[in-house]
Amino acid sequence: MSAILLIVVPLLTAFISILFKKAAPYMLLIVSFASVVALGYMPLEVITIGGFNAPYGINLILDSYSLIGLYIVNSLFFLVVALNCVKYKKMSTILLVSLAGLNGLLLTGDLFNLFVFIEVSGIAAYLITTTNKKPLATFNYLVAGTVGSSLYLLGLIILYAMFGTLNMADMANEIAISGASASATAFPFLLMFIGLGVEAKLLPLNSWTKGILGSSNKLTGPIIAAVYAAAIGFVFGRLITDLFLINISEVLEIVIIIIVIASIVAGEAMAFSSKKVRDILLFSSIAQAGLVVLVFFYGFVGWGVFLIIANAAGKFILFVVANHASDELGTDEVSSLQGLFVNNKVVGVAFTVASLSAMGMPLFLGFVVKMNILGDLFSEGNLLIPGIILVTSLVEGIYFVRLLIKLWYKEDNLPEVKYDFTLKYVVVVLALLLMVFGVYTAPIENEADNLNTISFVEGGDL
Amino acid sequence: MKNFLALLLTLFLGYMIMSWLATNEFFPAMGDVDVTTRVSQKYIERDVNGNSEEVVFGEATNLESGPANTVTAIVADYRSFDTLGEVTVLFVSSLGVALLLGGTKQRRLELNFHPNFMLRVGSRALFGIILMTGIYISIHGHLTPGGGFPGGTMIASSMLLLYLADDEFRAKVKGFKILESTTGSAYVIIGLLGLLLGGYFLENLLVNGVLGDLFSAGMIPIIYILIGLKVGSEISGVIDNFLTEEGV
């Protein structure tokens, strides 16, 4: 089965679904489930479109890196849809388009095609966030996102003018053989980095995040904070490893590291001082996005992938639980959610597992990932970055524990929130996965060492 | 003061960018590029999959890509997948407009001028001409500048004329929806047929014919007509959404 079907089938269904509004949610459910199942039948290959070989035609790359990305994005997307397709019927067609766009982001091997998919998935995201009923925040997101993707496009135009190709592999090759100095490509790389940084929520490009995730609902919270964040993380990983790192100047390196560290530190600090559950979660995901980029930047592709997975699964649980409560109660002040888990023990345990994994406690997936990243950094003789990660993890630990204590303990006057069976089932399964892979670490450590994107410059085999 | 600072900052950044580009030896000046070393050369010679013969207008037959218009050859053949993506961008945008502005019961927005009889009749006469031009541009996209996107926008502009020149006019929006859906699906299905029969998604299955003939370039004119209709109906739908309001 060709991986192009992952993009084309949701698209075709989207086009058809505008005529059958009643059936649209079921089409969405079936297609998003089928995408997950179909992944098992796709061989690792480079897919040529239209019969024209790269770099002249567009190609899609299904290597082990994009396959693992597709698995996590499609599964979480299906779960979001399963939890929401009844309530947000009107969004069905848009969600189908966004699925096509996200799969395109992960698969494409062409820099301009990547821009097209950034647009497709971006516009779908703006529309999905209109369900927050905060038009101004959505408008801010739209403006920030559009300016960001335009900057990416400008960077790409300059690169095209310099090297005359759009294909990622060919671009990497051309840059490598042209002997261009690192400063010659620094400016377009910076523009592209900024463009993607907007979607990835890096400081100072993330002004939209608070408006969108701070008032998110059960649909927008998990889909933006978990699904989209994971997809953009994978795109970042591919561009950094296969393009930016080929020819990076020292100044650009410093700029990027400063941006990333600022995101981590400021994100954790803001989360620490927040009083609302959704705010705490959104600031912590800004910090995590920074960490993901940092890990890719130091070349630990495998651990970057697992960090994305741990974050996506964790944030999915946290946002679903928090958003359900805030949808029911109309508020997400920690003080009014106090004692939420006294009557919802199952959900509470899953939430606890997810937050313990996020702060990097032993026995959970987040710990395995953070531990190995720190170990790898130390063995490279880098002391500053691990220090920052350790201190921010400590801050993270404090505010998550503080939050958990409030949510677990209260004597009377408990908030009345009921979680339905599907939601409980989904969060418990995800939490179990975080625990299983936190204890049984052998397969992950094995996989992380081998996992890499195709090296374009060396000719690239799968 | 804030605006002034913003202006200064923008000018400074602009200067930095320009001077950076000017001193960068790998960023060629306009017209200085050696095209033979770039992908563009093979698009012009239709040489991606190997073609040793010279491309002559009106004579060359069955090239790997049939449109006489090289821009179309790139946009709708070599990089057709991007075009499918752009069509999707427009699709989801018009869907968003309908989602935000469209309600169930709608009526025309009150204009504060009322077009007179002559304007109404005259615009009907013009409508046909603009529509025909739009369709012509779409159909001849593989031969002359233009194609599905500009052609479709012209089709929509003829609808806009009717809306502006007649304050009672409402198009049948349901028809737009059906057109939009069928043309979009047809584009994807053509692509899937290519995958099924030829082995590549969006592969051109028909013969390319003689370069420059109206009936040449295989699938490309068909795809461009579909895109023209799709773009036309989508933008017309957007116009209708902007010129109507809720309530009866």
C-alpha cells in the first residue's frame, strides 16, 4: 500500500463529506481509524509522485523516522476524534483536511510541498480553534501563523535562488557540494527556523499560545497541544538533522540555543506562577517544545523522537482531563477544581501518571527519555545545558506536585464532574503505556540508538 | 512614537537583509543564474525522464509533459501534487468562511444604494462574456498564460458582478457545493487512477499529443477545467457568504 493514500484518502473523503453532512462524523471516524490500521501495511520506501523522479518531481519519504511519527500522530488524532466527533459534528470536514495536512507534513520530502502542508494543516487548525469561541485569540493565531509560514516561504525562496532546487535531499546535497560557507546559508535558515518556531510555540514567537490553549476545550486542547505539537516536532527534527546541521554558522547556533533555552526557562517559570490548570499545562508544553528542538539540535534523533512521543501522550491525557473538567464547570481555576479526583480516582491516577512522566520521575517514560538525554549531553562534556534541564525539571516537579495535591485532597464541597467510559478507557490505556515503557526500557533504548532520518548527503538508503 | 520606532526597526531589518543578500556570493543577481545547472533546465527541455530531441512548438509529439506553457507544465504536471494542496487550502478557507458566516436562514445584506434597471440588465449581458472568458482561460491553461486558478477567479468575478449590480440576486449556493465537491473528488480520483493504472499518483495516463494543439497534454486540460470550476464555485460561495446575513 502506498503511503500517499494517508494524504489522499482523507482529502477525498473531505471533498465528498461536504455533500453528506449527516454522515461526515462517521466518515471522519472510519478514515482516521483506517489510517492507523493501514500504517501496518506500508513498506518503508521513497514514493515518487506523477512519475517524475526527485528532485524534479515531488517525493514522499517513508523511513522509520516518519513511520513512527505517523503512528503517534494518527493514533492520537483518532483518539481525539473518537472523543469529540459527536459533539463537534460541524468540524468533521475540517478535521479530515487537517489529518491529510498532518500526514503530509510528516511524509513530504520536498521543501515547498512542506510549505503547502503547513498552510493546509495551519488553516485547518485556525478553524478548529474557532470552537473555543474566542474569535480574537483565533485571529491572533491566524496572523501569527500566517506571518510565520510566510517567513518560512521567504527563507525557502532565498535558498531556491541560491541553490536552484526544492527537494530536501537535493538541497542538502547542493549545499554540501557547493562549499558554501556557513554564514551564506545562515539567514534563510534563520527565517525557516522562525517560521516553524511559531507553530512549535518557541519563545518569543508563541504569543498566540495563551489565547488558544488557555481557553481550549476538549477538542482543541489535545489536538493542538498533543497532535499538532508532535507533528511539528517531527518536522523540526527532520529539517534540523537533514538540512540545518549540514551547514550551520556559529552565530546562528548561538541564536537558536538562546531561543530554545529561553523557551524552556520562561515556560517553566510561567507555569510555576500560573493559577489555572490549562495555563500551567500550556506553559509546560512551551518548555517541552523548546526541549524537543534542543535535543534534535544536539543530534540525538532517537531520543528526540521518544521525547516527542512521551510529551504527546502525556499532554494528551493532561489536556483531555483538564479540558473535560473546565468544559463542565466553566472554569479552570485550580482553587475551584480542588478535590476533582476524589470521586474520579481512575482519571486521577492517569492524570498523575502523565504529570509524573512529564516531570521525569523514575518508572515512567519521561524519566527514561530525560535520563538518556542528560547522560548523552554529559558524555559530550556539555555541562550548562544539562544543568538548565535539571533545574527546570525541579521547578516542573514542584508545580506539578502542588497541582496534584490540590486536585486530590479536599474534604467537602467537591466539584461535580463526571467522566464517561470512553474517556476513562483512553486515558488509562495511554497512562499504562507511559508506565510500561518507563519500566521495560530495553526496546526503546535499542530503537533510539538505531533510529535516524535518512542521511541525504550520503546518498540515503532506508 | 511606537509606530515610528516600528518603522525604524523595519527599515533597519530591511537594510540588513538587502546588504546581506548583496554581499552573499551564492545569491546570484537577477539574470546571472546559470540555468543549465538547475532543475529548471530539464523542465524546459522536458528532459526529466530522458529526452534527447529538441522541443519544437507544433511539431514535438508525446513529450513527457505535454503543455506548451512551461509554467503549466511545472504547476500542473511536474508538481501537480502541490497544486492539489493549494486547491485544498482554498477549499478549507472557503469552508471556514461558510462555517463562520453562514447560517441556515440567510438574506441579502442591505446595500445603501439600489441599482437601477439599466445596471441590472447591462450586468446580465456582461456576465456571460466574463464567464466565457473565465472558461476560455481555464481550458487554454496548457497553451497560454492562465489556467485553472485565474480562470476560476474570473468565473467568480462574473458572479460578483451579478451580486453587486442586483441587490435582490442570490445564487443557488447548494449548486456551488455540489460542483465544489464533485470537481475536487474528480481531481483526487484522477490522481488515484494514475496510482492504480500507472503506478504513480497523479501520473498522466492519456497521450500527450502534439505540443501546442488544443487537444494535447493529456490529463492537464481536464485537471485545469476541474480546478477552474472548483475555484470558481468556491470563491462564488465565499462572495455569497460575505454578501448575505442571517435572518429572513
